[in-house]
Amino acid sequence: MVGTRSGGVREYWDRVVASDPGLTRLRMAVSAALGMSSTLAVEFGYAKATHASAKGILIAMLLGGIVAMMGSMALVGVSAWPKVRTAVFFPVAIGAGMLPGVVVAGHTDAMLTVFVAVMFLAVYVRRFGVSFFFYGFMIWLGYFFAAFLGATVSSLPALLGDVAIATAWTLLLSLTLLRTHPRRALGRVQRAFAARARAVARACADVLEADGDPRRRARAARRLHTRGLRLAEAALMAEAWSAEPGTLPAGWSDHALRRRLLDAQLAIDAMAHAATSLAEEGGELLLPAARVAGHLARREYPAVRYAAHALLKASIPAESSESFESSEWSEWSEPSAAPVPGHRAGQQLACGALDFVALAENSLTPPPTDEDGDFAPAASLALGVLPGSGAVAGQLPASGVWNRLGLTRLTTRQAVQVAVAGALAIALGRQVSETRYYWAVIASFIAFAGTATRSETTIKAANRVIGTLVGLGVGIGLADLTAGHTMWVLVVIVASMTCGFYLVNVSYACMIFFVTIMVAQLYSVLHEFTPGLLVLRLEETALGAAIGVGVALVVLPTGTRDTIRAARHDFLQSLGELLLATAARLEDGISDEGDPAALTRSLEDRMRRLALVARPLTRPLVWGVDPKLVRHRLTLYAAVARHTRALATAPGRITDPAEAADLAASCRALAATLLDPADTGPDLPRQAGPQPAPPGPQTGAPTGARTTSPSPDGYPGPASAPGPTHPANDLYHLLFALACLSSDSTAHRAVPGTLIMP
């Protein structure tokens, strides 16, 4: 009982670790909280020392807080020099916005006209890199401060001095107290990878314990699919961190780390496919298989060994189980007299679990690798996270636009969209309020930050309105409680921003919920707070969000479906390259087509991007799209990626030259189809002999298992077992799954309901 309870605690802790690989969100939230609170104190002391007025103190603190907030996001990474190079231009960017703001202050028409031009510039400069994303925001904020506060030329040096003080302090914090330790960061990401792997094992147990309930099994299968994608994401993050200097422990190379993570992923893949197959076949192996997966999910590795050997013994016919007779596991169960339903899947699941346990217990010992030379990660981190949808949509033309402007970069088109949305927000927002219309402008401007497609812009704008609406009531209540208590006001402001930053990558609506609470506290300090003011903010925010959505849909829109097609094309291209490399390894033992491990990681990154850009279509938000069908297609694509990941290990598992030659020819044939510019999709392959059953609608293609080391106990692992886990049969299922996903193939016409993703 105690062991089960402690295993449950470990499983819950795994959920915490897995939710934030590398503690990226937590670090960003803590950095924002410490940076903002300490910068406010520094600015207050500086303003007091220079005998600034009460208004000057408030402005200094506001500017310092903004610089600290932006700096906590912009000054991430490991190396000191890039941080210095980025921070030194903070005052320049804010000054570039303040200067025109000072010139037009007090001239309403000119101020609003320049405001639109500044919004265009703030978005246009994003094309020059991640740092310019923040520089653009600072230009916009600098103009906003100077123009709307009525700053003068004489006050400009003092304002820039406040910005310089905040910049220097934020940079100092990022280089000292808040400095990122690369080796620790990599270790945290690796622990998150292991936790996510065990989360996949928990999903396997849930699938096996569905007790024949179709709805429960479908929900568990969806969790299994989602957790598999998250596992690949953690592997990509670990690989990206390993490329940083001084990250890897002694004795390790980046190639060795890639190999170790790939081996662990293949073991978990084998478990995932076996669990799905067992759940479909049913039988007496469901319970012992669920026991294996459950023990692994709770990190009970000795129990995993016992349960896995019991499962192996139960799934192997009596005449094949002599090696177990003298084994210490013989007390667990009697060998079956004949193959039981799902016996091969049972073997695959047990071997996958044993492989993972062996890897986990030898995690400090680097594996041998044949790769050498330069290492290039499949994906690079941007602000501590993997790139978003802009990496796919950045080079796409606008949908339905047949002019030169529609062929420009995404940043240029978004700059035009922001300028149009800002102009409309000013015009319509002033009809609601002559003084607070800037809330509508802010909502329309932010709608295009961090989004690439019109669906993403729509979802972000809607989340901003929802967060503002929900935060309205809480903000009013907290403002009443903290009124007159400055210390509590500051505590609520810092706590709100900490929570907002922590949740921004999880839910933008939650971020805005906490921002609304912070705004209420700020107006309380300024003695301008009224419930009607927050209601007005909601009205202006809803207006600005609606304008942003309208502009995203009409003005130079980037189509979600076009972005998905581009991501799918990249995925299939990467798949073809991996198959060519696998064929070369099968034929010659070496590959001139590229490192299969590196190409495997590249394929996973393309799968991640495909799932990311297709996410809006998995919700009932887009007209004419069936979310269930889209989720099913994504499941099939993920199965193809998982399947090919296992197929890439075939050169190390096949000893028969004739078999290797046949498989290499099949790989090259499929790769030729995938890399064909016409991209008509692969037809159903013609295979002599008995045909394996095509993949079911929920499972997609199966994944061939592998063993990372020879079996220590003599059980016949999946790598040596003939039948459904054989690479040739695996390839057939892969071809069939791809044919199902092609709208032009013969197989598609024979299999209703498997259309190409829109």
C-alpha cells in the first residue's frame, strides 16, 4: 500500500515536471516578477534621489516596469554577449518612439496619423529577428507614452534616463541572479522528457483498462496521441539545448544524447502501438499489460521487470518458453499452451517497457555512436521555446490575393493589417470614448502578435475578450479590498504578472485575466478606479478584437488551410529524405543521404509544426470543418511519423542481405513518390503473399519495436519475431496509411472517409 501511494505521488510529480520542460514558463514568470518588482524599487529610489515630482516618480516606475517586463522575455539564452547586444538598443528603440511622440503631442490629428504609421513600423521590423519583435513593441510603447502623456522635448532626457536605468538593472539581473545555467536547463528538459514518456505509459494503461467501452477507449487513445506528440516536443527541446556551448556533461556528445533519447522514444513507441493493438484484440493479456504500463507510469521499475516477464511468459507458447523454466520469473504465471490473442502485441509491450527501464537505469552512461562531425539540431529555441506557426506561414502568399502586396512576407502583410486595424480602432473607438479609445487600439494591435493565420488571430482576439470579461469581476473585488493599502496593491500587481507570464503559453485568456486584475490595481493607485472604467475597457477591448478579426479575415489573410498544406508538404518531403537515408544504410551500411537520426528528428519537427498549424481546425470554430475528422487525420500523420521512426532502425536489425535489398528498394520507391514535385500521393502497394490488414481508423500504422540491447533473459523480443512487426510488413502498413491520406490515390477511392487534410 505504501509503495503504491509513493508511486502515485511520483506520478503526480511527473505531471508537474512534464508540464513545463526545462521550467521555461516558471523561469520566465519568476524573472518577470523579480525584474519588475526590483526595477520598480530602483526607479523609485532614483526618482527620489533626483527630487522628481510625484508624477515624475510614477512615470519613472511605469517606464521601468515596462522595460523589465519586456527584458525578462527578450534577455533569455545562455551567452552574455547576445544579451548585452540586445539590451543596449532598448533605450534606442524607446527613444525612436518617443521622439515623434514628443513632436506631435497636443496635435490630435497628427498624433493619430503618426500612431498608425508607428504601428506599421513596429510590426514591419519583426522581419529582422527575434530581438526586433521586442524593439517594435518598445517603439510603439515609447510613442504611446510620449504622445498620450503630453511629453515635451525638455522632458525627453529624463524619460530616456529612466529607461537606461531600467535597462541596465534588467541586464544585470539577467547576467547574474537570473542567469540561465545551460547544463541545469538541459537536465531539467531531460527529466521532463522522462516524465512525458511515463505519461505515455499512463495513457497506454488507460487504453488497456477501457474494458471494451468505445468512448472511454477513444478518449484514452486521444490522450495517447497527444502525449506522444508532447514527448517528441521534449526530445526536440533537449536536442536544441544540447547545441549550446557548455551544456553536455563530461563524456557525452550531442550525437550520443540524440541517440539515447531516440532509443527511449522508440521503446515508448513500441508500448503505445502494442497497447492500442491489444485493446482492439482484447483477451486475457489486457490486465497484465495494463499492469506493466501502470508500474512504468509510477516509476516502479523493479515491478515493471516482474510484470513484463510475467506478460512475456503468458504470451509465449509452451514450446517457445524453455528459457523461462529456470528463470526467477517462473513463479508468476504458467506459459500458455498456444498463442493467445494479442500475444505478439503483448511481447512488444513487455519488451518496450524493459528497454525503457534499462535505458532509464543507465541514463548516466552515454551510448556508443558512429556519428561524428558537426551537429545541427532539428529545431532551435526561440525565447526558450520551439518556433511557432510563423516558421511555416512566413513564406506563404496571402490567400486569394493576386497582386504584388499579397506575395510579400508575412511581416509586411501583418504590418499592413495592423495599420488598417489600428486606423479603424481609432476611428470607431473614439465613438465609444474620446479618451480611452487606445484600449481598442491595443486589442487590435496585440491580436497580430505571435499569430500567423487568420484562425490564430481570431482565437487570440476571442481569448482577450474572454479574459477581460472574467477578470472584470475579480479585478473590481480585489480593487475594493486593496484600496488604500499600497503594499497590498504592489503584491497583487506582482503576483498577477507572475501568474500571467506563467500561463501565457498555456492559455492567453488566463494571461489577460491577470492583466485585467493588474490594470484595476493600477487605476486604484492613480485614484481613477471605478467599476464603470473596467466596463469601458471591456467594451473597447471587444471592439478592438472584432476589428482585428475582421481585418485578419479580409485584408491580406494568411489561410489556415494553405498553411496546413505547406506544413504537410514539408512533412512528406522530410519523410522521403529519411526513407532514402534508410535505404542507403540497408544497401551499403552507410548513408550519403544524411544521418538517419538527424533526419528522424527533422521529421518529428515537421510533424510538430503540422499539428501546431492544424490546431485551430481541431476546435469547432471554423465553418465547414469537422474537428473529429481533422483530429483523426493528425493521428494518422503521427502514426506515420512513429512508424517511420522505427523503420529507420531496420538497418541494425536485418541480417539477411536479400531482405535488406527488398526493403531498401521499397524505401526508395516510396521516397520517389513522396519527393515527386507533382505530389499526387502514394498508391496502395502491391505485395506478394498474404496481405496484412490495413490500419484501423483509430490506430493508423503500427510501429515496429526494437530492442536497445540483446535480451538478457533470452526471451524472443520484437526485433527477432516474424510477422506483423517485421519491417517489410511495417512498410506495407506505412504505404497504406499514406495512400489513405492522399485524395488522388487509388487506395483513397477504395477507403471512404480518409480525405486529405484541408
